[in-house]
Amino acid sequence: MSSLKNKTEAFKGKLAVALEKVGMLTRIQRLLICLATFSILGGGYYYFVLMPRQEEYTRVQKIYKTQTDTLATYKKRAEEIHVYEKKMAETLEAFNEAMKALPDKKEIPSLLTGVSRAGSNAGLAFHLFQPENEINKEFYSEIPVSIKVEGKYHQIADFFFQVLHLNRIVTINDVDVKSKPDGQSLEMSCKAVTYMFVEKQAPPPKDQKQKGQIKKT
């Protein structure tokens, strides 16, 4: 207890000496000491307290900006997806309409009959009407027909008009028109092509292939 009292009195003595020395300083010196003290305290506060918080604030700001930019990008994509969905629906509708104009296999004979009938109705005389082998494409097949007819110019034009207005797609290619020696009629050879949609069949499962190979061996 006495040692604590002695330490207290010693501290008070040192403090009194320090205050006495401070009291002996001029006003400018005391002002400079105050400024130096505040500078040290302020610098320590900034370095140990504010600077770490400033770095944390900067880091959080960068994260916030990144997330804001990402959100803006997603919002833009979300708005664009409605446009793509609309275009997709329009394209699908157009595709379905085009598919209606492609006959299936069972309609091919009646369609070819329609082409032949169009020539007969136009008054043309047929010398050749020969369906050829199918030409397979990616998702459809072409069915070409070699045609050779005889008639007048307006009859040939009427034939083309009737084929154009068939309810299925038919194109006329390789048209060659020659005048007959009598000069009264024309001879036309062409190739009428219609198109048939072919749905791709899924390949058999691998295990079935393997079983088939095992049976063969």
C-alpha cells in the first residue's frame, strides 16, 4: 500500500514538473506542441482505423459495381429473350405453314395426277410424263418428273399457271421450248419437281446394335 502511494506521489511530482516546464514555454511553443500532439493522434487514427475501413469500403464498392453490371446484363438478356421467343414463334408458324405445302408419301400419286391434269386442262398433248427416282436431302426428298408436251404458247403458259396454284409445292425446272417444223405449235420439255417431308428416324440403341452383332457372330 505504501509503495502504491509512493508511486502516486512520484507521478504527481513528475507531472508538476512537466506542467511547470510547459508553463515556462511561450504561447507559440505550446500551440506547436498541441498541433504536433493532434497530428500524431490524427495520423494514428487514420492509419490504424480509417485506412483499413477505406480499403474495405473500396473493395465493397467494386463488388457492388460488378454485381450491378451483372444484374443489368441479365435484365437486358431477359428483355431480349422475349424478342427471341416472338421470333421463334413466328419462325415456327412459318415452318408449319411451309410443311403443309409439302405432301407426304401417300399424297404423291394424287399430286402427280394433279400435275398431269393441269397439262390436260390447258390443252397440251403429253409425249412424256415419267416420274424419276427420289433425291434425298437433309429433311425432305425431291420427286422429279420428266415432262414433254406439245401445244401452243398460251396453253403452256396456262399449264404453268395451274401448276403454280396447286395446293402443294411444285417447281418447274430445265424448261426447253422448241418450235415445231409446222410453226403452228411448240414442243416443251421440262422437269417438274415436288418435295416430300422426310422425318428422320432415331438410330437404334447401342445395346441393340451390340446384340445384333453378337447374334451374327
